[in-house]
Amino acid sequence: MASLSTLTPTSTSLSFFSSSIFSNLNSTKSKFKFPSNSHSHSLSVSCKLATLPLLSFSGEKIGESTLDIKSAPPSTSRAVVHRAIVHDLQNKRRGTASTLTRGEVRGGGRKPYGQKKTGRARQGSIRTPLRPGGGVIFGPKPRDWSIKINKKEKRLAISTAIASAAVNTVVVEEFDDEFEGKAKTKEFIAAMKRWGVDPKEKATFFMLEVTEEVELASRNLGRLKILTPRTLNLYDILNADKIVLTPSAVDYLNGRYGENYQDDDDDEEEDEDDEEDEEEDDNVEEEVEDGEEGK
């Protein structure tokens, strides 16, 4: 994968450039080993196909798989990915934190002592923020933390992160059948080690479908995330040390985030479906109102 620009991390906070996915990590002893120079790919803007190793369930390299997805240009990649991750984190905030001011706290109508002849500072209420049980100065109030981001911008941020993380990504042949009837965590851990993924590292698996056996075998691993097209998100991509894909997942990424993806048609169809549903709801409400008036 050609690299047109390389930027190094400047802070330890969670961001596209300081994410642990781009750090230099020593892989465990396995049949497959990640490239030793993976730390030099903190930001790779791809202009050609990214070649990923294709591994068998036993961990042997049986071929290669190509990842052909869009990637933001060097001048805007940092801003695009940063805006998308801020969007995800902001929209997760509930915004329900609330405190009471001195005017909202119960009580406090009585003046604690006279204005003069005490030698003390003037006090007009026992609910002043300076007293225990008083109000809060500039405390949080319920608010909406969500921000807006365009669909194309969000999609470009995800594809840029995946393309730049290709050096820490492997493709494993479909392994759902291997766990059929035996959902054992120790067998899943052994498979991860054969693929060069340390169970103690933060790993992200992306699969089109997750069988019940695979879910049961992997859900006890606290650092493992298994994503599907419905749950694919930028945070888990940036926060992972290793990414494991399946051939069907690679085909999905090439189709969804590739050059030939027709997003306008799909978005228009979704908008039309939403408008039709709203019109049907309005018609039902009008019929109900007409029926009540008739009675």
C-alpha cells in the first residue's frame, strides 16, 4: 500500500493518530507474524490496492486478499476522522446531568442573620453556594450534546481508518463451521494465537454474520470486539491493536466503501421509505379523527 503522507502521534488521547492500532506491537508466537515496521504507518493514504494476507483456520498463509476502498487526501484526513470520532462520542452522551441553583434548592427564604451589627459578611439566604446544602454555581443542566455529520463524511472517515490500519489487518477464511457444536473460549483463544493476535491485545473482528457458537466462544474476552455491518463504528476500529476480517467482510467493505458505491441511490430510497411511512401515519390519524367526528 503506497503511503503519500505520514504523521506521528502528538498526544496520548484517543484520536486517529494516537490510537493504539498504529503503535508498534510485538505479535505472539504464531505461524503468522505482522510486519515489524507497522509503527511507521500512522497515517497511510492509499492510492493503490491494499494487499492483506489470507490465512487458513490453522494460521497458515494460503493467499492474499485485496482491499480497495476510498481514503481521504492527506490535507483533510485528520480533520475528517477527528470530526467523525467526536460525532460518535458526543452522540453517546445522555445529557441528563442536572444540578440545582440557589434559587431552585428547597428552602432558603429566611435571612440567616441581620444585615448589620454582626461583623460577618452579608448573607441573604441559607442556600447560598457558600454554605453546605446550598445551590451549585454554573452546574450542569440537561442539554443535547449531539452534533451533525454528513453521511458521506462519516463513511469516508471509516474507510480512511480501515485503509490506514491495513498493516495491522489480516483476513481469515470463514471459521463459523469450526465452532459448530463446541463454543469453547479456549479454542477461540488458540485460534487467535494462530492468527498472530494476542488475546491480551485489543482486537476487532469484522464479520457479516456472527453465529451463536462464535458469540458464546468469544464473549468472555473483554478486549475483543466482534462487529457486523450494522455495528461497524470508527471508535472500535481506532481503538484496536489488530483487525481480523473474513473474505465476505472484505467484499462488503470493497462494495460499501469502494469507488463504485452508489450511495445517493440508497440514501434516496431510504428517505423515500421514511416519507411514505410518515404519510401513511398521517392518513391513519386523519381516518381516526374523521371516525370520531362521525360518532
